[in-house]
Amino acid sequence: MINGNIEQFLDTGWYSEATLFYKGHVYWLEAQTDDAETIFFIDKWRAENEADMYYHSILEQNGTLPWARVPELHVNDLDLMKKLFLETPVFEGKTFWEVESEPAWLDETAPVRS
């Protein structure tokens, strides 16, 4: 992992609003919990990376930001959720472990670009 500690990421970062940049896309990871279950999701959209610290979302000509949810998991066991995240081919058809040295873990964002 670029710009981050893999152990820290796997301890807390993967489900607490983490932002990863990989091959021209932002992958925004978040979990939401209620009494019944935890929902973990990753939203993906096109972006440019700046110095492995910031990203600029890339808007369409009409000013929209197209994005996709890849994936959305509904589980009530955190260990199972982490296992599913690590085994799901989210990153261009590859799992987290197949790309773990390539994504940049970003803390902040910069303005969008069109």
C-alpha cells in the first residue's frame, strides 16, 4: 500500500471511510451499522491522483460524476465482512491481496476537475 500502513488499514481503515486510489479510480470504502446489520460498501469513480496524497474527481462534460457501487455487503459479523472484502474482486477484477502494494491510501481530497 502506497502512502499508508497495511496493518493499520486492515485494523480499522477498510471500514471507516477510507479512500484508495488505484489505476485511475477512487475507491471509497465505508461501513454503516444499525441494530440489525452492518452494511459495507465501496463506491468507485474516475479520478486523477496528485502526489499520492490528493485526488481530483473527473466529471463528465455535463458536470456529473458517474460512480458505481462495487460491492455492497450486508453482514452482521465484522470478521466475516472483512473476509468478504479481502476475497471480493473489487479492483479491476482483482482482490485486495492481489493489488495490495499498488493502491494509494489518501486522507484528503482536492477540488474536482472537468
